[in-house]
Amino acid sequence: ERGRLQRLLHTPAVTLDGQKIELLANIEMPEDAVGAVKSGAVGVGLFRSEFLFMGRQNKLPGEEEQYQAYVKAIEGMQGLPVTIRTVDIGADKPLDKVTDKALRDDAHLNPALGLRAIRWSLADPAMFLTQLRAILRAAAHGRVNLLIPMLAHAHEIRQTLALIAQARSELDVRGTAYGPVGLGAMIEIPAAVLTLGLFLRHFDFLSIGTNDLIQY
């Protein structure tokens, strides 16, 4: 069976009625990019950056460490596009001993709710700006999309766009090179579904997060 599948690796993914489909990989660590290319993926559709943050005993990764990790994934994809999602902590992906008590409070009856994903990033702008600068810098090395998780409404969109602009300004002041990114939003909350027009005015692409959306 593996031998038969091996012969299909690099054949086009096309439906019977001629619709071309792109098969992209989900990766959790930079070194996963090598396996993605070998498997015939035409890019990374989701680099789950939160795995760089987990198991750190309260010491979150700095800008340089994140930058090196993103560059390793980008270079591993050999020119194919890489979509990096900003940290999506919470629910099934808790941090170890994170400083913010709300993220580990046992009183939360439903861990899928509360301070997680973009809500946590906006609540800690310094941490978020560190990640944004690292991703923007890495984008100078290849084709990168920046994906924002769990956005729900206009205020969060405005805050996020403002912080992305601030991250670029900070890199300009430092004289540090960075590249362009396609900007995407995850549609995981019913409120986002009901305001898709608003999202389409601000983002280059949308990604439907079926897991959370179905639960909510």
C-alpha cells in the first residue's frame, strides 16, 4: 500500500470534474517541514507556533529563537509557502506554569472558553509583538502567510492590525530586514461567520477552524 501511494506523491490533486486542490501540510515543529516536502505537500497550510511556547517552565521563547525556528521551517519547504499561525494557547494546548493565572485556572468549567489565542496575545502586547517581529523577519526568507486565530469582532481586528503595523515600525527603527506576508484570519467563532464581509475587507484569506466552530 505504501509503495502504491508513493507513486502518487507528486501527481496533481484534481477532482473528477477538473477542480485543482492544493494539499498542504500541518506542522508543529520546524523540522516537520522536511517530511512535508517528502510527502508531496505543496506548502504548509498551518504551522502551529504554540508548540514553540509549550513545556518552557514559564520562559517563553524570545524573538531570535522564534525567528530561527520560522526560518528553519521556511527553508525546509524549499520555496513553497508557509502559513504561520500566531500562538493559539488554551483549550487542548495549555502552557506549563504560564504567568497568567486565567490560563490555568481550574475554575474554568470549559477550557475552550476564556483567555486564549488572540485574546491572550492582545492582553500581552509585548509577547505578541515579539512573535510578530520574528515572523515578519522570517518572511524575508520565503513565502509566508500570517494567520490570526480566534478573532471575533471588529475591535479585535483593529487591535491586531495596529500591532502588526507597530511591529513593522519597530523593525524599521532597528533597521532590521523583513518581508511581506499574506494576512489571514481563522473563522472559528459564530460571530465571525456572521460578519464575514468585515473580515474580507481586512484580510487576504480566511481559514475555517472546524474544530472550534463546530463546538461553539
